[in-house]
Amino acid sequence: MTAGDTTANASRTGTAAPAREDRLETIRPHLPREFAARLIEQLTVGSHPQVVEVVAPLTGETIVDLPQSGPGDVRHAFEKARAAQAAWAARPVGERAAVLRRLHDLILDNTEHLLSLLQVETGKTRLHAYEEVAVSASTARHYAHAAAGYLKARRRPGAITLLTKTVEYRHPKGVVGVITPWNYPLALAAMDILPALVAGNGVVHKPDNQTALSGIYLRQLAVQAGMPAELWQIVTGDGPVTGPAVVDHADYVAFTGSTRTGRQVAQQAAGRLIGCSLELGGKNAMIVFDDADLDKTVAGAMRACFTSAGQLCISIERMYVHHSIYDQFVERFVTEVKALKLGSKLDFAADIGSLTNTRQLETVTQHVEDARIKGAKVLAGGRRRPDVGPLFYEPTVLSEVAPGMTLYAEETFGPVVSLYRFENEAEVVKAANDTRFGLSASIWTRDSKRATETALRLHTGMVNVNEGYAAAFGSVAAAAGGMGDSGLGRRSGADGLWRYTEIQTVARQALLPIGPSLGMSPERFTRVLGSALRIIKTLRMK
């Protein structure tokens, strides 16, 4: 793949774009069929697999006929990963971490290839695709440096001070099943798979069919970095078919996707008594206080709402603006939104790209039309743009959205945001928390004390202050995840690695047993032990 055409193929939201034939010629050089063929050779599939056609969202052109894994292929993938996992886990953690250090450099060395592949598979702009590259490299770097500390044996206070030595050890789960979605296929694969590998696990990875090539390419780079090829297996297939097969064989499951499917994964994992982590949907709120810097806030809101055409779990879909600056903010925000450039070329010219699949386009269209019919006002956007590409939808701003409208409470997962006024902090916190989701939130104010106090009252797993989402998302050393219907467990940081381990406690008793000894009667033993416990408390010993 090449770096991409430098000629802009972008249009402002009211301007026509070149004909489809021109766009097809733009895309073709960037994903040669022989390149795709080499990637799909890495899949675990039978000798005569079924195939599905995967098309480029930007153009409708076929990317690849992707072979599909059957239940037997999934079982075989786990067998191969298990055969490699024991030797991998026996390696010193420093050797496993060294693979991630090399992978970090390989990701950055292959940036242009990755950007073009991500654009072709997802339809997002090149700038938004780069976010995935940066987060993937950062994740590799973090766990390369931090894994030894996360995994080291830890002394814990013993049952009897000085007489009991207690140590916790961490062991890998075994073979982890990782199911990743189509919207951030590189970053989410890296964030879930790399900590599992460095912890000593094998991985069977099921990417979404639409974006399987990005995950396969990341695996190829990991093998180039020194990872045993058998350790990370990739299977494909329709989610309702292949997904349950993955859960059936895994020792732990990491899933990212819809809340509905996440519940099914959790129920199946519980039936097998294995753990799982789930990052699910969101209906994320942005709060703009009266002292916010309007220039920075408007710019931040553009990124927060329209990065990857709003197809980001932590994207902002609800914006609450203090009544004293509401009119001023809305005027500036809407003006900027109307000026966004849609584009379908593999370069940095466009501000916003395409939706990724027809189902998502239909969802966005239905949500906006339902709101419009029921009284919402469309301040910007609100229509499809087939003149730019088959799945383009204009960035859309709505006001007067109310209960009873689908997008009031349901996740839209597209370039759509609703605006609301608020009077005071208590009101806006109540409104922001009025959702079954609890993934991410954004607060804009010059007052750091107010920002922190408000953040601690929000029922979300992540809060960004004076940023839309990227500060928390990019803090790969900190835990990321949701509350309520937004998920279970955490990725990134120590928690993102510890979820893939089992804790083993080894306690060694010296000198005296924990029981009557030295001629003590049971009654005297209980009195002596009770006195010792009081002394330990008085000395503030743990």
C-alpha cells in the first residue's frame, strides 16, 4: 500500500463531490488484492471456507472476499494457541515485554500502510485513523515498560505478624478470547490483546468481518517483532455464530460491542464460570459551564462529536451548555459544523469521513428523522450525502430534543449531537446522569475545583476536563471502562493487564502454628490470640 493521493477530494457539506468512478480509481492503488491475500493467509479456516464480500465504505468497492471460520476452526485455533501458550508463559516477562518494545517501533514504521488500511476498511478520515496508530503504539510502549511491575510477586501482611510470610503471585489465565468491533479495529485490538500476551496468555481473536484486515496486519507486525506465530490466532465469522464458539473455548473473554450482545457474552461466560470484561454502549454528555473558554470549547466539541463520524463509544451525543452562554456557543458551534469538509480520499484533506456500514447509516437516518417529526430542530446537517460516497451523512446538530424521541436516550453512534440549556450544577449533573449508560463524560470550565467536584458526581467510568474524550482514551496507564449498561471491568493500565491473570496466594508459617501449641489449652490459645490482635490494632499494623 502507498501513502495516499495528496490531491484533495473533499467537499463542504453543501458542495458536490466527484463521480464515484473517480473515487474508485483513488482507492484501488492503496489496497492491492495480493496484499489482502497475504493477510488472509493468517486466518484459521478450513480448506473450503465460505466467504463474505467486504466493501469499502468510502466507495462501495469490494475490498476482499473474506474466508469465514466455522466452529471447528475456532476449536482448532484454541488448540494451536494452547500448544504455544505454555512455553510463552515460561519465558521471563522481560522477554515478552521486549516483543512489545519492538512492536511499538514497527507500528510507527508502518504508519502510512496502517492509515490507508484503516481508511479503506472503516471510512474514517486519515487524521482520525492516526489516532488508532498512536494509541496502539502507546499501548505497546506502556505494557513493555510496566508489565514487569504489574506482574511481580507482592508481599502481603500475614495472618500472624512476624510469624506468617504471605506472597501473591500472578499467573496467566491461559488462552483468552478477544472479540473486537469495526469502529476502532486497530486500537481496540491492541488495547485488549497486547496486555493479554505480555501477561503470558495465548489469544484467539475474532475481529469484525468489516475490519478484519487491520487486526490481521497488527498480528503480522507482532510476529515480526518476535511473538510466536501460533500464540495469536485469528478467526472470522458472523458475530452470533463465531462469537459464542469463542466464548465456549476461552479461559477469559474481552468483548467490545453493543450492550445487547455484551449481556449475552456475560451470561455465556457466567455459565462456564469464566471471567469477562465488556466495553459497551454510551450516551456521553458534555457539560459547558459559563466560564468555559469558548474558542477551545467549540474546537473541542467538534472533535468530541465528529471524530470517526461519531462512531466512537466515547463520542459525545449530548451537550449541556449554561444558559448564559448558550446562544453565543450554539451560533459559533453550528457555524463550524456547517463548514466541515466531507471527503473520501486517502489523505488529510477531509474533516469528517464516512459511516462504516449500511446498518449504521440507517440507524442515524432513523434517529434524526424520528426527532425531526416529533419536534426537534435541525440546526445543521440532517441528511445523507450520496454525492460524496454511499455511506456519508452530514454532521448534524439538533435542539429541542425531548423524551419520547429515540435519540434522546438511545445511542445513535453517528455524527449527531443534541444541545440542551442548563441553569445550575445540580440540574446539569442530574441530566447528565439520567441515562442507563455510564461510559464517558466531558466538562469544560476554567475552575479546576468545580471540574473535579462535578466529575466525582457523574456516574461514568471516565471524565475528561477541557477535552472531549482523547485525554482519558489516550492515558493508557489509567483504567478505562464504563458503569451501568456501558460495561463491566476495565481495559488499560494495571487493571487492563490484571484481568488476564489469576492470583495465587502462598503463605508460609514459621516457628509457631496458628493453633494451640507449647502446651496451651484451646481456651488459653484463644485468649492469647485475642490479646495479640488487640496489640496489632493498637500498633496500626495491617
